Amino acid sequence: MTEASERSPGTAAAERTIGKIDRIEERTVRIPFISPFSTSTATWAVKQALLLRIEGDGFTGWGECVADPDPFYAPETTTSASHIIRQFLLPLLESELTIAELLVRFERVRGNRMAKATVENALLDLVARREGIPLHELLGFRRKPIPSGISIGIHDSADSLLEAVGEAVRAGYHRVKLKIRRGCDIERVAAVRARFPRVALMVDANGDYSLDDAVHLARLDALGLTMIEQPLSDTDIRNHSTLQQMIETPVCLDESIHSLEDARTAIALNACKVLNVKQGRVGGLIEAMRIAGCAAHHGIPVWSGGMDETGIGRAMNIHLQTMSAFTLPGDTSETRRYFERDIVTPPVVLGEGGFIAIPEGAGTGVEIDLEALEEFTLRSEWIR
Ligand code: OSB
Ligand code: MG
């Protein structure tokens, strides 16, 4: 099973017919984070997410848009995604189409891949639930335990960072990612490395550096990092290639990769040795599988990033990671490090050995906690 599906990833799922759609709801939720999450470009104290609920034949699929309310990580926002989904994507939806045909129609809409992923995710969840199979099976992969990594935001002090890393190491996470920015990098990471000599450690700069910083960034080479994620601007694939020749730490691209074409370009230019594939950013699970398949073909290891998703998006990311191209631990951490209360059950829990389980049941396998959903809803509207 895995063989054929890994060679032409996503084909079986994409060939499913969308089927009858009865109604569609758009909803914005706002869930407080347990603690604010800081990157080089933003601090988020709450998770605000746009959700899409698609109902057909008595089944319901949910999609979560990974865009933030602000354009500080990527150009799309919850508001722009809502506009694109309502005005341009949903009008293309017809029940006789296959998902692949719908995705071809979506190509007329430039970019806006977070918006596209929201619709695609909801439809794949709906189709899997209608067929009574788990999402990973629809995608063509078998169940397996998923190794979990953690992304730790920028902390105010070195001490509180060391404490957070200690907690993550004791919890059993397979690797620890530290957010860095100009002026808060080498010394902080060196302190973590000194305290935890053996932990698999990496950093993520979210594009804060320029090529002029290459000599500075080369100081990370002594710290035995598994990779540096997105050191340079998201719009600049070429300079990542130059940077990679100047530093030993493997470069991983995140926000520079919007599509399969971007991945091909980055790989051809030797601009990265690793790829962070966020399905919610590249247009959905099917595009993510194509990218991962291409990367695997070129010997580039892949992992699934995260966008601090609610349990809906997190479940999508978990199912995706059953694809064997995802050889490195992702950023899918357990629910309780983000939220006191999530809008789905069951929560993601870090199990024995730092692995997370795939939710049982059809589709994503998670169920909406309607009471929590109402509690966190800012607005909701039936749009079709
Ligand atoms: O760059 O990977 C990133 C969160 C929000 C925006 C961008 C990023 C992140 C993370 C956290 O690193 C990943 C997660 O825990 O979901
Ligand atoms: Mg990143």
C-alpha cells in the first residue's frame, strides 16, 4: 500500500468525488494560549483561527485556516482568507467534481494557499468520514506512532528558556527547536547546548537575518544543531543557497516554500538540506504530500511544521506524518502546552517514548467539543 501511494502521493484521495454538500459554516475562534508565543517577528497571546465546517449527507468535515489575524508570519490573514474562501474558492465547489479537479480550479486563484488548504482539509475530512475510514488511510498510509518535537518561543531570559527546555527534555520530546532573532541567538543557544549536551537541538529565525550575517551564523556550527530553519527572508531562496555554502549547519526552509514548484527550485539550487512542510501553508494535504514525495526523491528529509493550530489543524498534521517521507520529528506537540482547553477531543498527548498516537475513528478522528467551541467563538455564519 505505502509503495504506490508514496510514488504518486495523494492520488487516491484526490480522485474521490466531493459529493453532496448541504451547508457550510464559517467561524472565527479565539482561544487563549497558556503562555504567549514569540518569534522574531511577532508575539501571539491568543490563537485566533478561521474554521470551515462543511456538511453533506449527515457527515461533517472541519478545516482550520493556519493564517494568523496579522500578516507577521505570512502574507495571508484570517480576514484575507475568509474573503478568498467566500468570494473565490467556494463558488468553484461542485458536488460532481473530484478533489483533484477542484484543486485544478483553485489554480486560477493566485497564491492564497492557506485559504485553499482550509477548504481542502474540510473536504478530505468529510470524504473520509463519509467512507468511515481514518484520514491517513484515505491519504494512502498506515497508522504508526508519530515522533514529537517542540518549538519553544523566544524567552525574556536565558534562565526561563533553560527551564522550558528542561521541561521539554523531561517530557520526552524527540527534538527541541528554539526560536532565535538578531541579538538573541548564539549565547542563548550555547547556554542550552551546554546544559543539554545530547538533546537534538535546532533553531528557527523566521527570516530575521541577511547574508551579511553569514559569519555570525557560522558560529552556530560549533553547537551541533540538526538545522537552522528559515534564516533569511521568505522571498529569498537564492541567498539561502549561498548561505548554505558558508555554514555547516543544515539549512531548512519553512516560509519560503509555498508550493511544489518552490520546493523544486530550492532543491535544485541547493538552498536547503531539509524541508519543513506545513500542509496548511502550502495549500493542503495533497500539495504537502507532493512536496514531501519530491523531497524524498531527492534525498531531502522532511518534517511537518505547525502553526500553533487548534486540535483540528493539529489532527491534520498528525495524519500527514504517517507518510514515510516525513522522517524527522515535527512541531506537533501535545495540546496542553498550548491550551488549557481546546475545541476538540481527545487532546494530543505525548505518550511513551515521546510519540503521539493517531486519533481513532473516521476522518481526523477528533470530535468537536461543542461547549468549548461556543465558549471560544467570536463570530459564526452559515454561508451556504
Ligand atoms: O515558524 O514554524 C514557525 C508558530 C507560528 C508561526 C510560525 C512558526 C511557529 C512554530 C510553532 O514554530 C509550531 C507549533 O508548535 O505548532
Ligand atoms: Mg518556522
